[in-house]
Amino acid sequence: MYRNFYKILLVVIISFTLISCLPDRMPTEPVEINRPNFVEFKLGQSNLNVPLNTQIQMFFNEPMNLNSFAECFKVESISGGISGTFSYGSSDTVVVFTPSSNYLPAEYYKVYLNGCVKDIHGMSMLSPNDEDVPQENWFFTSGQYSQNGFPYVFLRDKANKNYIYRIGNLNEYKDQIVLPGTQDYQVSALEIEKNSDHLFVVNLKTTNGLVTVINPATFEILKEIPVGLGPTNIAFSNEKAYVTNLSAKSFTIIDLNSLNADSTYVFPDGFRPKDVVYSAYKNALYFYSSVNSDVKKVNADNFSDTKIFPSGLLTRPTDIEITEDGKFLYMIGTNSNVVSIIDLDSETSTQLTLDYQYLIDGVMSNNYYYLAYFKGTGGDNIGGILKIDIHSNTIVDKIEWTYQVDQLKLTAADELIYAITPIDSTVQVIETNSMHKITNTKVNGSLKFLAITNKNY
């Protein structure tokens, strides 16, 4: 009996030993073969007016390996790239980029995420045999244009000529004002006087014209100032405004403290002034006429010391700008591709001929002359804005589209261009450093002129 028991026990031990030595027949855990998918970027509430230390969140459908991001992610602007660190957000499917230093103010940044980022299993988003087209996003940082509010932008309607529209918060239509009186307004310019920030609206009427002065913050009319017959444009010195009266062949001087017209100077030679700029460097006014291409210089102290010299244009001028140091005029002509650059010391000009059929309007910053153009090429309409370095007088950048621009204006710190595109009744907003359009505003009107406050509201 004992012998049988020991035999059974021996069989059990041998069987157990043999079973223990057999390989594990249970299935192994499956290897992850699915590639992670990118879902979206998040940069806060908006791509516009982004704080200078904003984190960038990236959302995926799987947990991600943080160590794979340094070589596969970048944030850069025209000024260079920004380094930073990576961490998980609300879960390991959310990766957060934190910049190591602040972004530059009023700068257009592009974000690139390449397919080489990997999940926690080591799988990249992209097969090695596929083309790596990065995921992209962009943002525009805060700057002087957005400190303590935003500038107001005012627009004039060329169909309803006594309507003025107001835009705020960078790109939002806010309200409108209807200028009082009879409906015989014609389209004339409107400008912001930089010291008071008041809006001056030039109103060409069938009778003597008016300049309407408007408080930009309240959108209320402060004063109506009678000027001469047929006013078209206005320019400012520190204490005076000068209104060109085309039909009256004169200009009216307005005292900016009292907002009264001091006097009107009639040109004895019949010169018909259409536009004017003031040079503090020369303490002189520079006019162009509606009938020829000459420039008239007038001493701003006594108005009696005048002279005429050629602009260098072959057609009648359509816009005149002056550099901020008051030393050079930039003029363009009707249906022309030539910019005439006039040295006010020598009163001589040089011509910059551009490969664009029609130059329309210009605006001057500290270092650049921005010039709207339009041309037809084989049935295709091409419009846009050139960025011209005023030190070398060369084109350094441009933005191009398929419609015409009517007028340009710059924000106070030269960070943004506002451009009227009348074909769709919109105002385009362009970042000046890289010439990227960042937003636009639709206004239900027929737009012609615009002005931008220096202050924010």
C-alpha cells in the first residue's frame, strides 16, 4: 500500500515539474500599432492680441511622449524662433508649450508641428514613407495698438457722403454718425489731428465747405468750421490745420486751440490746391495742384514766400506723403507706376519706377513707405500693398490679393495697416513687420476714406 502511495506521489511530482518547465502558452500583450492623431491647437480666446507669454496647447487622441516634441515643434516669426519647454496639460493627451522668453510685441508668429512627434508607445504621427506636411497655426501678439484699449477707425461713405462709420476693438463695426445739414456733401478727406486726437472731416459742398470736428471717444460733433469753396484735404502743424480749397484757389488756416478759422489765403497766380503736407523741418507747406504736376512751396509763417518746382511726375499727382523728419516728399501720379521722391533741401527729384500699373495711395512710417497698387495682367486683377524701405528705396516685402485698395492708414506705433477694399466693403488689417493680413471688418457702406486715432479707447 505504501509502495503504491509513493508511486502516485512520484508521478505527481514529475508531472508538476514537467508542467513548470513548459513554455508559457498564454498570449502576450499586443504591440501598439496605431499612429497618434493630432486634434487641434489652442491659444486662449483668440489668435489676435495674444499675451506675450501665452502657452500653446496641442491636443491628441493618445498619450504622447514629451521627449519627442523638442525636435518636431517650432514657433517663429520674421524675427526668429522662440524656445520653450513641454509639459502635460489636463491629461497626457494634451501637450503644453511654454515659451522660455516673451514673444515680441505686435508680432505675427507661425506654429509648426511635424509628424515626427511620438506617442508613449514610440509611434510617430507619420509613416516614414509619407511626406511630412506640418500642422500649422498662427497668432498675433499684443502691442501698443492694444494697450488700454484699441484705436478707433473712422470710414467715410462715398455713396451716403455724410455718413461716418466707426470701428473699435481692432476689427468690430461699432456705430455711425450722420453729419447734419443738407445732403449736398461730396466725398472729401478725413484725418486725425495727432495732439488732440480729434477727427477732422472735410466736407466739400455746393456752397462754401465745412470742416466738422468730432470727438473720437464720444462720437459727438464738437465744431463746424466754415472754410473756402471746394475743400478737398487737410494737413496739420502743431498749432494749425491747413485746408485746401480747390475751387476757391486758396487754403484756410484753422487754429487748433480755438477751433476757429483764422484766415484764408488766396493764391494770386490761380493755383488750384488739391492736397497738402506740412514739413516742420522746413516750416513750409507743400501743395500739389489738380491741373498739373508741379509742387508749390509756401512759407508757413507768412504765406507770402512761395515758389513752384517740378514734382518729377509725368501725370497729375494723386497722393503726397512726407517722411517723418520732414526732409523728403513721396508722390505718385494718376494711372502711373512711378514714385517721385523729392529732396526738400535741393528741391530735386528722383524717380522710382515699379512693375505695377496703377499706384493708388501711400502712407509713411518711420522707416517704410507703404504703397497700394492695382494692375491687370492678362485678364487677372492683382492688387496689394508694397513695403518700401525709405533708406534704400527698394521693395522689401508686399502682400498681394485680387482686389483694389483705395486708401491706407497706419496705427500710431506703425504696427498695423488698415486698408479699404471697396469691392467688398471691408477694411483689411495687416501686420506691418511681415505683411500678413490678420483680420478684417465688414462695413455695410461704400467706403472711400479712413482715419485712425493715435490714442486707444
